[in-house]
Amino acid sequence: MVLQDAFEAAQQFLDEEIRPEHALELVIVKCAEDEEGWAFSYNSRAFVEDGDIVSSLVGNGPIIVPRSGAAPYIGSMFGRSDL
């Protein structure tokens, strides 16, 4: 798996698991990579583009895409200083 594959897997996870629960448009904003895979952080487009704090997501962990090809999942930001 390469970065583009991981990004597409993260987008699919957003589409299927996270976006249906939110009225706001969500976008991936950052990616961190380590030996185990990728971590994609996301937030609302309104917050990213306009800084609208009311539209900011709070408490959302990154989408983890394992390099092994295992299913993506929501991770914890604790222990990762690069997100």
C-alpha cells in the first residue's frame, strides 16, 4: 500500500462511517506516516477554510490506515505528536 491507496481508504472510511453522522462537510486536513501506516486527521470544511470555531469538530481521532491493508479505524491522538 502506498500513500494514494491509504488516502483513498481514508476517504472511503469518511464516506461510509463518519460523514453520515455529521451535517457539516468534512475534509481530510493532514496526514502523518510511520512504519505501521498513515493517520489522517479531518475537520469541517467551514473550520478549515474560515476558522469558524463553531463548526470545528472536537474529540475526533484520526483515521488510521494500516500499511498491512487491514481495515481503517478511528485512532487516538494520544501518543502521536505529529497530528
